[in-house]
Amino acid sequence: MAAVPPENMLARVLAHDHDADPTSTRVLDAALEQFAEFGLRRTSMEDVARGAGVARITVYRRFASKNALVEAVLLREVRRFLEVFTAAVDGLPGVADRVAEGFVVTLRHARGHGLFQRLMATEPDALLPFLTVDSGPFLAAARTFLAGVLRGADGVAPDVAEDADVTAETLIRVMLSFVLAPDGCVPLGDDDRARRYARRHLAPMITRRPPEEP
């Protein structure tokens, strides 16, 4: 994937380009359902058109190729996650609480996302490049988003605010490693214990203070 300025990629992630068109929304909904049930390779544009209740040409008028449709579905799912993330951390009293809740929300969202789990189980080669070797544009968008959250949060150490991009990228890489390889000694399946882990081991990266005992 060609290099994309992070602000441009974030704008694409946050865009609601298809929301004003009910037919496009139906196509995206049908594509998400088909991809989650049958995978990317086994889903055709004809399958999506049938699921959306429209003609195949209608799908192609809005999405020029299957790759364009897959990208639109993935971008919309990333936007939905960012909306869930923002809603979960907004209004929390301290940065440690925000980090802890953001960590738990990320894990919970990944565990409960049908398309993500389907691709990880049956087509990891279709998904993993976007999260590893070809992750640059998406990582840049996530970094830009989280850095903005960090700069605006109370309790962030001044040097962290000045270097928010580096801190944000570090947090994202840590969280991504847990999403891709959840098995280990960290109790990810228990929300309360996962929060305690995040407060103790992740929040100090932002506050620059020793972790508080829960």
C-alpha cells in the first residue's frame, strides 16, 4: 500500500462517505455479513448484491471492485471501533482510567468482532499484512487519533504531551500484540484484571508516575 499521510488516512477512516446513501449502507451491511460468514475469498460481488437485495451493477456503481468494497467495509469497521473507544473513555476522571478502559474495550471489541475473528481463524494471510508488514497507513491513522486523545487528557505528563505521537504508537503496538496473540500470563479474559494490568503497566508510560494500587 502506498504511503498515505496520517492525517489523510485518519480522515478516510472517520469519513461517512456512504452514510447518506441508504443503498450503499445496505451493500456494506451485506458485505460485512457475507465476509464474516464465508470469508473474503469465498464471497463474490454477486453474493453481496443478493444479500443487499440489489442488482450486481448497483454494487459496482458504488464500489468499482471487490478490493474497493473490502476496503470500504474495513474502514467503516475501524471508524465504528474508534466511536466505541471514544464513548468508553470520554468523561472518565483520570488518564489511568482512560488507558485501562481503552485497553479493555480494545480487547473486548476484537474478541466480539465476527469478521476479525473469522479472518484470524480462516484467512489470516488476508488480514495480518494490514496489521503487521503493511500496517503503516493504518498505524499512522491510529497514532494520530490516539495522540490527539492523549494531548487533550488531564493528568498526562508534559513530556508525554509533547511527544504524544511516540507514546501513542507505543501503546498501539502493545495493544495490537495482545489482540493478535492473546494467550499468555496476562488475564485478558477478565475485564477487571485486565484493567488492573493496564493501570499498573501501561498508564505509567503516560503519567510518568508509579502505578497506583487498585
